[in-house]
Amino acid sequence: MAVDFRFIVIGRGMMGAAAAKYLARQTDGVAVIGPDEPDDRKAHQGVFASHYDEGRITRTIDPDRNWALLANRSIDRYGEIAGDSGIDFYREVGCVVVAPTGGDYLEKTRQAAVSLGVETSLLDEAGLKAAFPFFAFPDGGAGVFEARGAGHISPRKLVKAQSLLAEKAGATVIRDHVVSIHSEGGSAVVETSGGLTHRAEKVLLAAGGFSIAENLLPQPVAMTVYARTVTLFEVSDADAARLVAMPSLILRAPGIDIYLLPPIRYPDGKFYLKIGGDPDDLTLSDDTEMRAWFKTEGRDTVRAHLKRIVEGLVPDMVPLSISTAACVVSHTESGYPMIGYSSSPEIAVLTGCAGTSAKSSDEIGRLGAELLLSGGISEQGYSTDFTPQFR
């Protein structure tokens, strides 16, 4: 039976848009299906994405070498993506990981960086205070600081850049969302919410948390989607200037497991310092719950928890306002993204961000493209094969 496209990528987020770009650069007949960001979240009836934001941490430093390598390879290509698209999405302000001394978290982080040739500085408690006087870290900590090739990205602008590059390479961009996928006669049939049907040789499902929705896979992926609440502290222009040397931060301490971004200018023209790190988990079991969650402002209990942390961590900052937003993270059984085929040879998956994939999305998307083009992922220095798990 004739097909409309050779490959269809379902999901136009950070990983899906990257996969579409790499596919379109190597073959004709590529489409990527995914909606634009809604103008009004609360009135929106379709799917959502967590990239509707201006701040995500980017860094190689990670205690897991596979995640460090995914990030490092992506970061190496940021300049190319920005140059080819004309969209500037990255700020190199550095990133520091702080954790209690005596554990192996910082040592594993340092070792992974060393193995990839990434330069870092190991800072003791006094060194942290000297380097970052605007932070009041908990006692008994040390840090690993990556000054070059780290900082933060705008996920919204990165998706725009990758989508533009996919289109420039010949991909067809379909601004809709998919409601069902099934195999039929040796090809994949995709139906959209707009009532259209598209047929392809192969489909790559890269729909983030919404990959757990019904009617998309022969068997549901073994993935847990958690609701997350981020908190934004509006910062005055004077405070933004005073904190201009602030790096991105990951902090682990008793009762604290957060990430924090320095003041970033958002589309409303204001500067916001962003923090995330829910103290507990709220599971979202299906796409109906996810849609409802994205229409909220998150949880007040998380806002209160994060507000207390910021007040202690950045004591001299006086926020002009405090707001929250809802997003989700998707965790797999392996702890890594799932990149592989379902029980159908026409339907593959590319999902499982673990709340840490934004920085690594270009490389993850490249691996998804290789899966469709070659039938599998070749040995490339990872100690995992990214095999998906299904329920």
C-alpha cells in the first residue's frame, strides 16, 4: 500500500524536532507532527509540552557517564544549531553541582567529566563561598564547577531552531497532534486530532509524557510521568545586574534536591530566577490527567517548599513577585531515554526524559534518527543500548 511519507516523527518537542532534522538531512519523505505552543493554556484542549519555557540547565557534569556523554555531544553542536538556524538559545554562564562532602556523588561527577576531557574545578566549602558570594550554601558541602560549555538554554528557542532546520532540510511540519497509531499492511497509519490520516513506512513516537496516552503503541511504555511545579522569582533589573555572574546550580543537601537558574529575561521583558525540585511525587496516570495538570499553576505546597529554599540560598535577593508553573517529567525503568522499536516493526519510541534531557536532546534525537535509518543504534561509547521497556 502506498505511503505518504517514509518516516513520521510524532512530537515536535526537543527530542522529536532534533530527530526530524537528522532524518530530513539524510533522506526524503520525512514529516514531523506536533502543535505550536498554545496561546491560552487554560482554554487549550490539545496536548502540551514542557519546553514552553526560557530556562533549562545545560552541563556535561553528571555522576552518570552516559548522561554526561549525551549532554557533551549535544553541547558541542549548539554553535552549529544556532549558526544554521539564526536562533540564539544558549548562554554560557557555567554550572556548579554542590553536594555534601564524604559521599561519592561529586567524585563520580568529576570522574565522568575527566573521562570526557571536560575541565572542571573542585571547590571546598571556602572555595564555594569565595567563588559564589551571592549563594549561602548549607554547611558541609563542596562543589564541582564547569565554567565552559555549561550554563542554560531556552528550550522554547531550541525547539524553534530545530523545527526550522528540519523544515529547511525538507521535512514536512504538520501542526497538529496524533490521536492514534497502528500498523496496517506493513506500514504505520497515523490519525490526527484534525481528522487527517497519514501513512508511513515507519513512525517514531517522541511525545514526551504524552507517549503514555492510549492508542499510540501496541503496548504502553513502562514509564512513570510525574507532575512538577517550577517557581519563578521576578528579579529587579538591579538584582539581575548584581547576579550577572551567577551560574546554573544543582544542589543536593539534607532535605534539599533542587536546580536553580540565574536571572533570565522572559518574553514579558522581566527577569526571573527559576527553581525546581518537588519534595514529593505526584503521579499522572494518563493523558487526561496530564492535560488537566498543565492547565494549573502547580502545587502550593511545592511553591512554599521552594520559596523557603530560595530565601535561605539567595538571602540578599528581594523578589518583586513569585509565580509558579506546571510541567512534567518522565522516568523510565532504566533511568535512560528509551530509543527502540515496539512489538510492531513499523512503530518505534523515543521518550523518557528523566527530567534532564533538554540539554541532551540533540544527541538523543540523532540516535532516534539512526534507529529509523539503520534499524538500530550502533556502538557509540554508551554503556546502555537504550532498549525500551513495555508494560
